[in-house]
Amino acid sequence: MGLAEAPSRRYQTALEVVEAYNSWDLSKIMAVRAPECLTQVLPKSLDRPELNNADYAKYLGTVMPAFSNFHVHVNEIIEDSRQNKVSIWAKSTADTIAGPYANEYVLIFHFNEAGDKLVRFYEFVDSKYSVDHFAKIHEVVQKRAKAAAAAGGAVKAQSSI
């Protein structure tokens, strides 16, 4: 029986990406990305644009408040050392403003030469579940905005009496 081989830098970075999402801390999530990193949620039928770091941080920053207790559960990791990639089959769970969340993913990470930063991130999601759940989140946000506007109007009406 031989000695177990130490995980590659790219494999370790893939686990760091998962842990960054588990922390649900935007700065940690962005820290594992190279400046030129591009992210795309797939399949293409979702019609989601490829995002650079600035756009991804802006997008994620608007989504994060709707989620708590976000956790990624890794099912399988496949590493391709020749192409400098790692693929992860995973699921995530969370509590959201629209109720419990559970999605399934295949994440494809492309790394810089050192293997310590993402340069490309493809996130395949359960498209039906994602569309349905994000529609529910959007509905809750809209209801809250209407309630806040109505409450603000009531306060203004009372203060003008």
C-alpha cells in the first residue's frame, strides 16, 4: 500500500471555493477569484449572462440577503490536471425569505496556472427549481416593498394631520 498523494493546489482551491460559499461572506467568495474571472450560470436556456467579478459581486450582493444558513454539500469531485479544471457535483440547502431552499449543481472551475484562483466558473443548476424558487423570492420582495410603501404612506398621512 503506497502513500496517499497530497491534494493538488487546484483541488485545495476548489474546496476553498466551497468553504467560501458556506461562509456566505461576499469578500471570501470573491477572494478565490482571479481579477479576470468570469462566471456563468447555466444551462443556456436560463439566458443568464456571463459576469465579470464586479457584476458577479453586485448580483450576489443583492441575492445574499434573501438567504441564510446557506450550505454546499459536495457529492463528488473530479479533477482534470491536464486541463487545470475541477468539477464538483453538489447540492445546497438554505433558508430563504420564500421558504426552504435546496438545489443541485455541477460546478466547473477553471484555474490560473498556479491553481490558487478561479479564472472561469460555470455553475449548472437545476433550472426548473431555480426559476421557481427565485420567482417566489421575487414575489416576497415585491410584497414587502408594497407593504413598506403603504406603511410609509400611512405614516406621512398621520404626520400631516
